[in-house]
Amino acid sequence: MLELVDLRKTFVGSTPGLMGRRARGQSTADHAQTLAIDGVSLQVTEGELFTLLGPSGCGKTTTLRSVAGLETPDSGEIRVGDRVVFSRGKGHDRNVPANRRRLGMVFQSYAIWPHMTVFENAAFPLRVLPRGERPSKAQVEERVMRVLTTLELDSMAGRPATKLSGGQQQRLALARALAVQPALMLLDEPLSNLDARLRESLRLELKRLQHELGITSIYVTHDQVEALAISSRIAVMSGGRIMQVGEPRDIYLAPANRFVAEFIGKSNIFDATVRRRASEDTIEVESPIGLLAVRWQSDDLTTGSPCLLAVRPESIGLMGGPPDQGVPNGMPGRVVERSFLGDAVDHIVAVGDRELLVRLPATSQFPAESRVTVTIDPASPTVIAR
């Protein structure tokens, strides 16, 4: 449905480190140009809700705007379906204007026209189509009302757009994009201006709507929880590059590198060394908290290999009393601090000279200064080759 091939975009006058990295071959003195997108290639299949996730300045919005035709990459290729909408540096340069790409876009700011009614806002993109592509007045009314009904805005069709709540304005922005029946929907942090409770509600509604209509969508966000909750697949970006692409569960449970492990959720991360192959499916890893048995995960891991060990807080258990020989990866620890979160309790636990973040159910009872046994299931840690 969508394919990006080796997409690159350089900005002049950007601050290094804030957006992308210095272009190759530049000296530290000559740093006016920075790479916002550095060789991005990806494929999005029909019907997916594909999310570009990363911190500010990682290149995700520039990538989205390049697909929309609002930014012009320096090189690469963009295909939407069987159409090449952008190509440069491949011998057949092409750049289809944004208004000819027939894509729907929802901005962070909603961009609602305040002098128009709800109906007029949603109908406007249809009314400004080229004459040969413009639907009739009856077709415009039928299409717009169908979309407004889907988004539960039909009863407000005649209301001034300024009289809508924040959530209703966001739904109107979606309705306006859907009315043109786009081949591809582009959403640039559309929920970031809403309060937490409304954002969670609209997140579920957006996922339901996308699933029901089957519209291929590209979603940009820096919110990890949002990305994990709504996405078919996620591309994690940093410094203008894609760090990992995968389904939400794989991104969370099997990060490909240190950046992904640290950026997605919370992890306890250690530099470690593989000591030996303990069994067919287990290796022993020397870490700052001791020798741990972990599930063997890669042919790249051999005796003496340096690696990173990432352990999610909810994958660590606590037991009262000293370690039992029969408990795998049991280590003595001391609870330094605990924080009640409502549905869970976070514990800071000292093991040797390191501290671990441990997340337990809200019913757990391990007050500060408790002496405990820390347990780590061998199947829980992610071992990342270095």
C-alpha cells in the first residue's frame, strides 16, 4: 500500500542534536545542515494502522509530511499503491503535488475553520477538488453525512465549529479527512492536545473506526502507550533512522537494541557477558547483579560475548526471606523505596551495589527496608548482542 525507499531529507539551519544528525562528510565547524531523515525504508500493507514512534526531533513528522507532499525529500522514492508520488535520484524524478496525492491528513492542531459549520468543514475538501473529480452537490451531502454519522457528529451538522468541545473538534478533523475517501490516512499526533481521559477514550474510538473502515493509516506519536495500544505495527525512530519495526508485543518484549529497550516503557538494563551455554535453551550471563540463567535467544551469543540485558520491571518477582536454592535467579535484596500507583506498586530494590525497578500488583506488601529475595524468570530478560 505504501512503500518508502531510502528516503533522505536535510534541513539547513537546524540545531545538531535537536533534529537528526549532521550530514555525512561535514566538519564540526560546518554543521548548518542536519539529516532529518537518513535512509528511511519501510512498507505498510493495506488496512494497517502503522505508527511512527520516537522522541521529538527523531524524523517521524518529517517522514509523514514527506508522504503527504508537504516536505520535499532530497532523494528516495515514495509509492502509494501502484503510484509513484515522489522519486528523486533514481533516474525518473517525480513529485506529485500534495493536493493531487488524494491522501487524508489530520493535524495536531485540528485546523478547523472557525467561520464554517460542522457540515461545511467536512465538505470543504470535496468542494475544492478539480472540476472533473468533484462530486455533485447531492453526492457531497450524502458522503459527508455518512461520515458525520459514523463519528456521531450528524446531530451537530449545522453547529458552528467553534461551539464544539476539543474531542468533538478532533472527530470533525477526522471526518473532514475521511470525506475524501483517501487511499491513505495520515495522522500527526492528533490526540496530543487533549486531556488524558479524553485522549484514552478517543484512542479506543480511533482504533475501532480504523478497524471498521479498513483504512490504511500512518500515525505519528511520541506517546509509547498510545502506540502500543492502537498500532498494527510500529517503527521506532531515532536520529532520522528506523531502529526497529514490529508488532507492539514484539517491540515491547523483544527490543532490538538499547535505544528501543530504554525508550519503550521502562527497563532495567545492564552491560553483561555470556559465560557459557548451560543447556539447549539456556545460557548463563554474568551481570552486575550476579550470574543469571536466561533463555538462549541468538546464534550471535557465544561464550565471552558482550551483551546487554534488559529486564522489564513487571518481569521481576519479590519473595520474603532469604533466597531458596530451588528458585531460579534468586538473589538477596533490600527494598529501598516503594511508590503506590493505584493498579500497581513500584519498588526500588537494592541488589548488591545496583538498584532494580520492580513493579508488583497493588496488593503486594513489601515496605521500605524489607529484606527480600529477588527472582527473575529465565524467559523474561531480553539479551541484546553488542
